[in-house]
Amino acid sequence: MRRALFAIVLFFAAAVAWGADWPMFGGNPAHSASSDEVVTPVPAVQWATDIGGSVDSSPAVVGGRVYVGNSEGLVVCLGAADGKVAWRFQADGAVVSSPAVVDGRVFVGSADRFLYALNADTGAVLWRCRTLKPVVGSPICVNGEVIFGGMDGVLRALAADSGKPLWKVETGGAISTSPAAADAAVVCCDEAGDVQAVSPADGKALWRAKVAGPVMASPSIGEGKVLVPVMVPTALSPIAIEYVVAFDLGTGNKVWGIRDPKNASISATTTPAISGDACYVTTTEGYLSESKLRCISVSTGLLKWQGPLGGVGDSSPAISGITVFLGCHDGTLWTWDTKTGRPSARIPIGTKVFSSPALSGGRIYIGVQSGKLICLG
């Protein structure tokens, strides 16, 4: 009896130590990338594990383990506390897709044109789904389904336990991003600028919309709206596009779009992170690719504040309390105070950062181009 009680105590102590999970890109199917856990605004590196290649994949954190991919086709599972490698799986193409980890399974795409389902404890292949072109976008899991898009322009839903095809939807262009889901709708964007919502139950169309340029970062959902980041169609003759567009999740009606008529080259390069009425998105503008972090009102689309970054920002922001975290090509993790609209800190973490931060247990997990997965806290 005493031994059983001790085991129960250890179980709950471990649960507290690991903190809330971050099981997929953006922390959840809506990609809000907002954590209720407190993370210090000036974190320090706790550990760094070299897994090789370039770690452009964004990590998932579940049950005290971190799951991430790299450019050499590895999917790696590490201990969240110490960075020790638990297992490796080798795909035949680069893994820039971020894993989704649900119910003991790891779902991840590869440039080898497969979506894999792996055993979360061992890395063994449970099943795989072949596509016509690479899978670079990150899958999401909703109600026993794994849903993902491919560069072949097909949005697919499979049974998470077996890989059985459930439905598929063809889009107007290649899908290099992750779909977002909330309130019985899955929203998918593609490089042709098509935005469409379908039912997760059967893939039936709910609504369809269009934006003025390709969508190269995933949409996010919050406050009943879908926020879509948009790229300038061409740098040769740029037009002043609406670089973030909000659609009503239920109807698909456009609610607002934000643009700067004086600057015709602003592109949104990251998935908007959402906390209450504020969304945070990185933009790149001009021939010198100057990047800024922008805070936009979710309800009105008005710009609240903006500030320059030290390099191109492909790392989507994540939010903890009043602090926004994101990586940059200048090799640093930036932390921003949302109340002042100014940086709290710039922490050197190595080379260029394409990976987006995952927040769990009061810590930050992020990959860098030099091949390391880094934990800060």
C-alpha cells in the first residue's frame, strides 16, 4: 500500500514537473501558440543537444519528452529535462514538418513523400501514408483523425489509429503549411492564395476565400476568426497587399485586412500567435528583407505596435503571459514585452533559426540551423 501510494505521488510530481504539453505546431490545432505557464522573459540555456543537419522542424513536447525532425531525415525523441536522446527514426527525406504527438503516436511528414505514424515510446513505424509530393507542412490531430496537406495540393484526413483514408480535398495550389482547426472547421491555405474551410467529419466544403498572395505560413484561429498571413506575390513589381487577413470562422466572410499603402512590399512570414484581442506576427519588407514583429488587434485589424528585429523572422511567435518569444536569422531568441512593445532580451543560441519555439513546463524548446535542439528556461 505504501509503495503504491509512493508511486502515485511520483506520478503526479512528474506531471507537475513536465508541465502542460505542447503536442503539435502552435501548441494546439488552432495554432494559437499561447501558454498559460509562466516562462521567464530572460531565459538561459539549460541544455543543447546536437542531432545533426539543420533543425528547422518545430518541436512538440508531451509527457516529459521532446520530438523534433531535422534536414537529414531524422525524427528524434529526447528527454525534456536533460536533452538525452531516447530514440531516432530515419526517414528518406528531410523532416521540416513539426511532429504532432497524440495518444502515444507521433505523426510527422517528410520530403520523401510520406506521412509517418511512429510509436511515441520506441520510434517504431506503426503505419505510413504515401503522397505524390513532399509533406513539409505539419499535421494536426482532431477527434481521432490526423489531418495534413502536401505539396501535391491535397488535404488529407486519416484515422489516427490505423492510417485508413477518411477523406481528401484538392486545393488550387501546393500546401506547404499546417491546417488549423476549431469549432468543427478545418481551415487550409495554399501557395495559390486559396483559403478554404471543410468539415473534419467528412471533408465537406464549408466556405472558400481568396487572398492576394501565396500563404507560406500556417493560419491560426482565435476569437471566432481565422487569421491568414499573406506573402507579396512577386518582389519584382510589389503591390500593397493585405499582409494579414481575418475571416469569420463560421461564414468565411472577410472581417478585416491590414496593409500599409506606403509600403508595397510587406509580407507576413509567420503564423500569427493569438492571446485575447492581440495577435503577433513577423513581417518582412523591402529589398533588404527588414523584419518586424507586429502586434495587431484581432477584433479590428488595427496595428497596436511594431518593432524591428535583427534578422529575417521565419520562426513563428509563442506567447507566455506578457512575453512573446521567437527566433531570428540573427541567431538569437528574442523576447518581447507585450505591454511596452519593446524587446525584453536577445539570447544568443547559435546560427539561423527557422524553428518555432514550443513552451512547456516553464521552458522553451527550439531548433537552430547548426543542428542543435536547445532548451531555455
